[in-house]
Amino acid sequence: MTGERRRWSGAVELDVEIDGEAGRALAYPALVGEPKPGDNVLLNTTALAMGLGTGGYALVVAVPDRLPPDPSGPGHLVKARYTPMQAVVLGVDEQDSPHHATIAAATSLEGMPVVVADLHSALPAILAGLLADRPAARVVYVMTDGGALPIWFSRAVSELADRLAGTITVGQALGGDLEAVTLHTGLLAARWVLGADVAIVCQGPGNLGTGTPWGFSGVAAGEAVNAVAALGGRPVGALRLSDADPRERHRGVSHHSLTAYGRVALAPADLVVPAELPGPLAASVEADLAPLAGRHRIVHVPGDGLDAALRASPVRLSTMGRGLDVDHAYFLASAAAGRHAAALLA
């Protein structure tokens, strides 16, 4: 390690030298130790070799001369299980948790709105739309394990900390304010432990897609709708839509949203469309959603004030390398979903 670039919650970005060439790396000190300039660090360079975008870091596997302390409890929940990086955390739903009795007794979300999205980039936009109308709402982010496993990878979550009532990592994801075994117990913890008015569910950064109808990590958005409905919540689907994506399968309403909500989600949800989409895009979206109208409620939400709310976000909005002005409809749709969730609180 030759130097430190910057830090955010749970992560530190490093300058490193790899085979005589300068590069950048990311370390999670809680897992690998606290790196200092001059340290030798063991790196996984797979992401650099593949030229990945979102995850384009070498990842620190260990700081051999500065290892973190061995886990001493409490907690027996193992995440990233049976990998060299497995971590022991205290699950909100396990017997040693002070919240175990609460989770064991909880049976319903009692109608709490839950906004579900495919991509992590939707999170700040949903939050912007929600808080624009309900600035005092307690919003909890529940992160699933389809993308990055450590929530620390997300600079957006760090930058939104003062706007979120808390974070919960579920499944194999880790590093939230609370940990949970499943999305179901994570949602119950959001409502009954953190006192959420609204929850937002989406994967961490680093969506995985293969260009096949079913081979993408965002199918979990449909499963999230089912989980919310099973627990007596109110599912709100943030649509992935675009007139800027160069790939035809993601123009109009993305095939990711059409599959997740149209094929995977078995329970009805409110699918939110911004009312002020450009004419050609609006027509395409309506045509794409028509087959889903038999199961879901298609809700048109006015967009007045949402652009200003998006521009006021502390997070630099970007999806697949496209910013707010390039892919405005994508972020507007997410903000509209947040606005609809705010309206349901009334």
C-alpha cells in the first residue's frame, strides 16, 4: 500500500502497487485489518483483470501484519459462509439478540409501504422522492445479497446516513446497522425494531445480468414483493425504465422489471409511472405494462418538484454510467415510487 485515497463508513480506498504498476484497492477494516501506508497487503485483483465498472477495485483480502481481532461475540450468525472471508455477526433474529423476542412475536408489517427496486442506483432517488413529501418519515434500507455483500461498498449509503433511520443487511449481505437471516425477518426488524414508516428493498451495488430472460440478480425484486405481501405490507414497485439505455431490452420498461413483477411476483403491487414522461417513452411504457395490469395496480404519480428533489440529493446520481440528465426518466420513476409510498402514509 502506497497511500490512502478516501474513507467512508466501513471502507477505505487505497493506492497500491501491483507488479510495479499503480492501482487502486478497497479494504473493509472490520474484515481484513486497518491498512497503513507501507503495509504489504494481500489483494484479489479479479475485478481489475475483468475491467469491471462498479466493482473495479482490487480487494484487500488481508493486511497480514495488522489483522483484525478475532470475533468474540455476541452473535453466531455467519455470513459469506464457507468462504475465506466469512464473518460472524449478531443477527436480529437469533437467540442472543436483545430483539429476538420482538422478531419472534411479530407477525405483520401492518400495511407498511415497502418500495422494491431492481438496482442499487434507485435507492437515493426513491429516498429523494419520499422525503420531498414526507421529510420526517423514518425510512429504513433493507439490502439484499444480489450485488455487493458488504454494505460498506456503497458510498451512497454512507452519504445518505443522516436521511435513513437505519440499514439492515439480509441473507449473505452484511455490515448493516442490523443483520437478519432472511428478507422476511429483515422487514419485520425494520418495522418493529427500527420503527420504520417505510422500507426500501434493493440489492447492493453491482447488479449481475447475463442478457437472458431469467439470468439476472434483479429477479429478487419479484421475490421481495411476495415477501412484503406475505407479511401484510404494501408492496410498491419502482420500475426500471429508460429512453437512454443503448440496449433495446432495457428501453421502455426494462425486461428486468417485466420479468420480476410480471413473472416472479405472485402478489399484487403498486407499479408507479411518472405522469410527465416524454410522449414516445410514455406510450412505450404503457404498452409494456398493459399485460401486468391484470395483477398489479398501475399508478400514475405527478412529477412536480421531483426533479428538484433529485438534484438536491447528496448522492451523485448515476446508473450504468449515465447521470441524471442523461437518463432522467430512470431516476424520475424511482423518485415517483418514493412519492407514492409517502402518499400511502397519509
